[in-house]
Amino acid sequence: MIGRGQLSVSAAVEIAQGISEDVDLPDGAIKAFASLGSNGDHPQNCERDLHRWLRNLYGFKLEPYKISVELNVGGKKKRTVSLPVLLPHEVLRMISASPFVFDSVWLGCLDDVSRYQFWGHIKTLSPWKNHPILQSDVDLARLIGVNIHGDGAVMKRDDECFVWSVSSCFASSGPIQDPLMMKFAVAIVHERFMLSKQVQKNVNAEIAKLIAWSLHYASLGTAPTQGYYGEPFPPNSYRSEMAGKELANGWKACYFACKADLKARKYTHNFRRYYLCAQLCDTCLASTRKGTPDAMHAGNYNADAAWRLTVLDHDTYVAMENPDTVSPFSLIEGFNVETVAYDFLHQIYLGTARDLIASGVRTLILRGAYDHLQSDDLDTILDVVQKEMHNDCASNGSYLPCKPVLCTASIGGLSDYAEMSSRYKASTIKLMVWWLAMKTSAIAEHSEDPYMLRVLMSRFV
């Protein structure tokens, strides 16, 4: 509960003290917990004592590393401060000391054959085919793919932080499914300390460089012989003892993908085209700007839409950017802009899919799928569509809410490009996508003019 933030250390000490007083022979761990902070006499020291106790108890040697960054401390005035960070290669080493946790959160409980087959397939895909680590003589069966995450998080009320973290690409297949157990924070910075865009950009770039440096040694499987800034490690320190030695019993790790929601995606990669712009997609040149040719309009989902020809690969992306706008994570070995994964919830269910549903319903009506109703009133037709959705989902064991009501306003009408209302939740959109997949598949099989409906079907199936 302490680790998940549901209970403070001082509160846990008070509970342990109460148990110790009420029970004649309390458990040794509870008794030890009650002794923190001089038996609770100094609660401000409880957390410090807990860290020292755990370090001595388990031989835990993971220590923060300090990097220098400029932050807006005390208003907008810039000040260089030391930021504590955790190095991914050191996290890999420490977790490898616990076989069960390592097998779950880093290896996903997959065997060597499965990992070898996974990497063998990944090497054939465009985003990873030129990955320098995968092209080397590395043992694929003992290689771990590292995902880099970026997201905002409210640690205290009205005080949001930005968190950079890493995880294994295999973690989701393991028995431990708690995100707080699968992701390992690299750096946490209060957003009130990054008030200016330039400070945000510089901090993100510095952390990207740090991750690139750390992952380089993780891919070699050996600990660095000097620090991030080229400085020697302090004598007799843990890092000096590990310098040049094997990191994690022969295991190596390399960059696999970046994950972030819409806001963090733009923030961490300096994308000039993002969801709040007229050119709302960072991977193509589609636009919603007034006067945009129909073939390039982002709402045009037809198979022959010209924007489909402007999808950017990594080389084209780099050629269109300059050193100030290219993603700072491009310094990482194996980075490819095509590996910046889409956030399924915000970009699919609450983004593209929401408008695809409006476009899909619009196409069904215009193509005569509901002509048998013999009605020219769009709201009447949409009422029938919603009831059909509800009944079909119910027969499949899923509940589709009756509200918000599907009406002319909710799908943007039949003119121009339909857009769903923002009132629809992700769970509702997910069921609507399933229904449209079933509906368009059934209609396309019996339609005399199947082309448009088959194109529509391909969006959902």
C-alpha cells in the first residue's frame, strides 16, 4: 500500500505500533516497522529509516544518479539544479537479482525459443529492420526490448508531474500485471518547474540523452566505466565496483518502442504536427484546415484519399525536420519514428475510431442500408440505428448505454465530414466499432454495390 501511494510511511508505522501494543507476540516484521522513526517519536524520519532498513535487509544497491538541468525554480527564472534519476541499465541489473520478478516483469515468463522467434519476426518489419542491435551478433534469445514511456501524473492535488519511465516489451505476458510493478521511473519533474517551452524542451532532451547513454550499456551487457558526463565514479562506490563488469547474468536490453498519450507524444518528440493543429497527424500530411482539397482532408477516409500517399517513414521524417525539431530520442540506437506507438485509448477509441463511427453510420445511411424505413428524418433513422446497436451488443453479452442519444448533432449531420460528439466514452466507442464491423461485413456480402461498403468494412474488421 505504501508503494502504491495508498498509505504514508508514518501512518503505516502508527498501525504497526498499535498492533505491537495489542498483540503479545507481534510478527517480527511488524515490530521492526513499528521501530521506525525512533519508535514513532520522530515521524519525519520514518521514511528515511525505511529506505535504510530495506537497503540493508535485501542488499539493495540501486542509487539515484544526479544530472544537471535548468528548471524554472521560484517563478520563471531559470536555475541549474541537480535532478535525481534512475538509470535503466542499473534497474535491469537490480531486478535480475530476483529471479521471479525478473522472469515476470522483464521476460514475461517467455522461454528462449519464444523470445528468439519474436525477435526473428521483428527484424523483418520496417520499423526495426535497420535496428543496429538486431543486426549485430547479439543472442536474440537473451535480448530484452525496452519501451520508453512519457506521461503526466498528479502526485499531489493540483500539482502535476511529468514522468519518464521504462518497461520491458515482454512484461504484458507475465503474471504481474500491475502497471506500477511493470514500469520503472527514470525521472520525475514537477510541471510547475517547467513553465517555459524552452525549459520543457531542454529537460526532455537531457533525459532522452541520458536514456540513450544508459541503453547503450544495457545493449552491451556491461556496466559503464565512467559516468554520464565522463566523470570517474567515486572510489569504493557501488558503481566503481561494477565498472566494466557484466550487468545482468548475460542478459542484454535495447530500445524497442516509445509509448505516450496524445499530449505526451507531442511533448516528448517535439512533433510539429499534432492533435491540436490543422495538420493533426504526425505521421502524414492530412489536414483539417479550411480550403484543404478534399483528397487531403483528414476526414476523408476513402481508400483513394491522397493523404494516404503522404505517410512518412523515418528517413522522410528526419529529412523534413531540423536539429531543433527532430525527436531528441533519435539519439537512441534503433530509434525509428515508426516505433512511436499510438495510444489506443486516446488516439483510437476517443480519436480516430470516434470519427470513423460517425463516418461509417453516415456512409451506411447514404448507401441505402436503411432505405427500408422510408424516412427522410435523420434523427428517426439514427434512433433505429442506436436500438439496433443496443440489441446486437446485448445479444453478444455486452451492454451499450442508451445515452448519449445517437442523433444528428452527435454525428455531425450528413454534410461535410461527420465527427462524433466528445460525450461518448471509450467503452461505448469500443462496442460501436465492434457493431460496425459486424454490420458492414453482413451488408457487404449481399450488396450489389459493395465497393464503398467493403472499404468501410476494412476500417473496422
